[in-house]
Amino acid sequence: MKTEEIRDLSVTELETKLEELRIELFNLRFQKAKNLLDRPDRIRIVRRDIARIITIIKEKELKA
């Protein structure tokens, strides 16, 4: 997900997306533990998206 796309979302949408990504990361970790993960780079991508969303939420809170 691009940073510009994330910035266009509202805080409630960002929190929803954050929860979805955390669930996806949880499931990816289980797949990795069972050696069922077909795209190991997906974990890194999801972690970075989570960090982006958290950063943008904090930026929006500071502006308000």
C-alpha cells in the first residue's frame, strides 16, 4: 500500500486497516512456523505497512 493511499484514509479507516494487517501478520507467522508460507517476503511487506499506518495515525493526531 502506497503512502499517498494511506494518507487519504480517515483515522477510523486506518485503524480498521491496521487491525486487518495485524491479523494477516499473525496468520503469516503461523504459516511460517508450519513451513506453509509460499511468499516469505509478505511478512516484511505487512510489517512495513503496519509501521506506515501507525506513523500516519500519529501524524494526524498531532495535527489535530
